[in-house]
Amino acid sequence: MNRKRRTFDAAFKLQVAQMVREQGLSISQVCRDMDLVESAVRRWVEQVGAEQSGQPGIGKALTPEQQRIRQLESENRQLRQDNDLLKKAFGLLCPRTEMSYRCIDQLQTKATTVASLCRLLAVSRSGYYAARSRLERPQRVCPTTAHLQAAFAASGRTYGTRRLQATLRAKGVQAGRHRIRRLMRIHGLRPVWKRKFIHTTNSRHKLPIADNVLNRQFRPATINVAWVSDITYIRTGAGWLYLAAVMDLYSRKIVGWAMAPTMHAELVCSALKMAITQRQAPAGLIVHSDRGSQYASATHRELLSRHGLLVSMSRKGNCWDNAVMERFFLNLKMERVWQKDYANHAEASRDIADYIVSFYNNTRLHSTLGYMAPTAYERNFAVKQLIAVSEKT
């Protein structure tokens, strides 16, 4: 199949280059997630570097004050890491009883019996012999436990029994959910999250409202048929950071996103522009959102009209009309945001971009997709299309 040539404007190139330079994502990750060519992305990154060094490019150089702020933030992160390392080191110190057993091993001679040393150090002889037998006994390692702990750690300590079972099955390890639950309980593998809420939708306005065209049809037959979008908040030490995201309902893949300290209409437009440029959105595609003033704004409506996209909005006060997007934001906060303490907006932006590109789109198993990652699910769809075309010819 001939691949359609895509064109990218300067804003999109700068956005992709910043994901590599500022948000810590690798070029291969960004290219795989956005279906871009590595040589083009490398050229965009070099152009940004040239601009920052005073040569023509597509980015802007940092001021001395911004460079100083980055240096201070790096030093603060290093101090926190060093402090956490010392806390872990204190936890590795042996308790008093184990130290007493070691002293008995070193002081024991023909003239000094174990009984006298135990009495002197106020420990029991049975406890000493039991500890020595434990050290001499070979430790058996359960292969299932090792695979389970590795899979749980790779998920960012977020997977439950269903996703862990699917991950182990993909590695050739057969284990039932009840056994996985028991091993998780024994080894303390417990995903912990807490629910928070802040109201981000302002539907009290006199802007035009569209009908609910999507009507909760969350399972389209192919990609680029229906997208959903929404805004959520991220707490940081420098104040709220707002995230706007766009999801393709077919694969549950996040195809566009943008972050800013304010909730202006430009935030949702930036996320939609990334999705349109990356996916080459066809005319007639449904873009669903809530009734927020950002989505009802003239800027957003003009962007949709320019590309021939069909607007759809939830009914008033009905969160279920956009439940899929709400679920993504909940997963993002459970699996990443609520486990972190962001110092500023830049730190939060880098971590959230890493979650979307490195974990959610390309690694995380989705129960709706038959426990496949969105990128793998779309790749499987493309293979099926090729097979169907070849069979017809």
C-alpha cells in the first residue's frame, strides 16, 4: 500500500523536538508512537539546538535566568535522591539479635561454649541454632514469583491480577488469578492509589452547543472514525498544570496532547492540532468532548470546521457520555501522578509525556483491547487490512 505523504508545520516540529530535548523521550520512542521518520525528527532536534546556540532554527534560546533555574532544579533533585538513598541504607542495618548471633560465631571456642555466650548476650540457644540453620539451608526461588515481581515492577507497581496474569501468559508462565493474588499478598505487591477531584468543566456560558453525535458508541470499527477529548489537572509545587488530551476510540491510543498552566482555548486546540497532524484526520471524523467553554469557543469550532471534522458534545452534567476519556485520566493519576510529587510544571510535563509515549501507548495492557497495547493493536489492525487486500487481489 502506498503511504500518503504528510506535511508538518513549524509548530508541530518544535513540539516534537521539545518532547525529545526537554521531556526526556528518545527519538525512537517518539517516532514509533507518532509514526514519524527518525531522520526527520533528528533534523528537527538539530534545528532546535542550532537555534539555542544562536543559529537559525525553530526553537528559542534559554535566558541566563532560565538556565540558572534549571541548574537549581537539577541540584534539588540530586539532593532528594541522595536523601532517599540514605533512608534506604539505614533500613539495611542488621537488627540487634542478628548482630548477637554473629558475635557468637566469632567468639565461640573450645573454652567458651555457645550456652555461655548466649547467656552473656541475652539470646536463646534455640534461636541461635535456628538462625544458623536458616543460613545453611539453600534458598529456593520460585520462578513464578520472580516473573511476577518483575512484571509488577515494570508496570510501575500499578497492575492488578488480571493484567499480571496476561503479562505472565505472554512470557509463557501459567498462573491462575488466585495464585497471583496470594503471591502478591505474601510479597507485599499492592497497588495503592487515592481518588481526588477538582471541577474543570465550565458549562455556564452562552456559546454554541453541539448535539451528542457520538451517543456513547465507544467501539468504532476502525481507526480515525471517532476521537474523544477532555481536560484534567495535575498538582505541582508551582501550581496547577492542565492537560488536554485526544484519544482514538478504536485503539484507545492518545493521539494528541498539550499541557499549560492555564485552561485557555488554545490548550485544547494545541492537543487537537497534534492529533490532526499526526493522524492526517479525514473529513467527517467525530470529535467528542464535554460542554466546556474551551471546546465551545470560536477558536476550537473554527479549527474543527477548517478540517471538516464533526463536533459532538456530552449532555449537560452527564460524565458517562465521555467515560472513556475520564477513565484514561483516572489511570494516569493512579498509575503515575499520585505516586509522584512534582516540583514544577516542567518536571510534571516530562513525566506525563513519558507515561503517554513510553507506557500507556506502547506498553500498558488494555482489557478492552484483549490485553494488548494500543500501538500493537493498531499494528495488528494494519496487518489484517493487508491480508484482506491481498486475498481480494
